[in-house]
Amino acid sequence: MTRRHLMKLLSLFGLAPLASQAQAPAAFAKPAAGAGSAPAAAAVTDWRKLTAADWQARLTPAQYAVLRREGTESSHTSPLNAEKRRGAFHCAGCDLPLFSSDAKYESGTGWPSFYAPLSGAVATKTDFKMIIPRTEYHCTRCAGHQGHVFNDGPRPTGKRYCNNGVALRFEVTA
Ligand SMILES: [Zn+2]
């Protein structure tokens, strides 16, 4: 196999830089003309590429500890426990809507609890921090840790998404 052939194969799998891709970061970082509005600005942020220092600058220390270090806030500390209005709970890291107030319920745990996330908003992985495996879940856009999901929730899903309130921002429906 020739080197040229190999590079072509690699590029097919996205493993070799193409000339156009090499220029992409510079173009990406440059704000588009008229990018003053919030949605346009949010759309160009590559959340997965932010460094720890970037996140520390964006978040409060409590948010950073949960979202980026998989910490857990103390129970009964979040004002969102008592939030009963209609609206959406957004990721405090990137503002992606994660849960509807329709799926919120009182679990008695002292953490905001939901029986289902919005479609495609969170992804899960298994963690072993407490020795017994737990299912961690995080925001699909910025990968910020939100909480753990358990199988003792109410109908219709039987799931309990136990969320850190500090990792959420509530947006009330007008
Ligand atoms: Zn996020």
C-alpha cells in the first residue's frame, strides 16, 4: 500500500487531517457577522473542547465541583427542590434543556427528582465511586455531570433521575 493510498484510507475514517479541516479551528473561533444574539453565540461554542480553566471561569465553585468533578451537593440544599412552577430545567453548564417540570416529582430525598429526561438530553455511564456500581448521567451537549439514575421511581418509567440542583437552571414557562 502506498503512503498516498494509506492517507486516503485514514481520511475516510476521519483519522488524518484534511487541508480544509486544518483551517477549521480558526474559522470556528471567529465570531460570525452579527453574532450578537445569544442563540448564535451558543451555537458556535464547542462545549466538548472547553478546558478545566475555561469551566472554572464560567461556573461557580459549587457548580464546577458537580458538573466537572462529579461531586454531589448536600441534600436539602437546592432551592429547586421546592420549585413547583411549569417550566424547564436547563444544564447550568451549557443551558441545554434537560428536564420538563412535567416529569418532576417529590422523591423525599432532598434532591430535585424526575422520572424522565427530555429526549436525547442526557447520556449515562456506570461509576464505581461508592463501590456498588451506580448509573451516572450527564448532559449530552457539554458532558457536565448531573446526577444518578435509579430504578425506584414512579410510573410511567419507574426511573428516578436524582439531580444536583446546583447543576440546573430553571426557566419558568411564561
Ligand atoms: Zn450541558
